[in-house]
Amino acid sequence: MQTDWFASASAILFREWDPIGISRWDDSPRDEYDDYRNHLAGLIRAGASDHVLLDNLEWAEVECIELGPIDYHRNTRVVAALRALGPPPG
């Protein structure tokens, strides 16, 4: 089901990626990373490599959120967790 993949991907980004650290807040918005999730879903559907997905997580952190340094090990785990969900529906 479509919402299952997106809900699971949102949870991965919220709990495992979370460069802002909002998951520690009790009233944190659970949809904070949904735009990035949707972008990554499109890349995965298009057959993007893990390297491309990692580049996009880095781009989100550095260019959009304006944070750094990048945690490559964390991002690698996030990409693996997203891949483990299987292909996103589309």
C-alpha cells in the first residue's frame, strides 16, 4: 500500500536521519522531512544509485537546512533502510 512505504520512509528520516534533531522534541512535527522523502522516493523510482541518494541527503543538509558536517555513516544507514523498504509506489 502506498501510504505504508511513505509512512515507513518518513519514520526512517525522522528517527534515523534527523539532521535538525527534532525527534527529541515532544511536539516535533512528524512531517518535517516529507519533502525530502518525496524527492528520494522519486529518485529511487527512477533507478538512482545509492551514491545519488547519498548526494541528495548531503545536499538537503548543506544547501537546504544549512548544517554540517555530514555524517556519512548515518546517511549510508538511512539509504540502506530506505532500500530495504522496496520500491516506492508510484
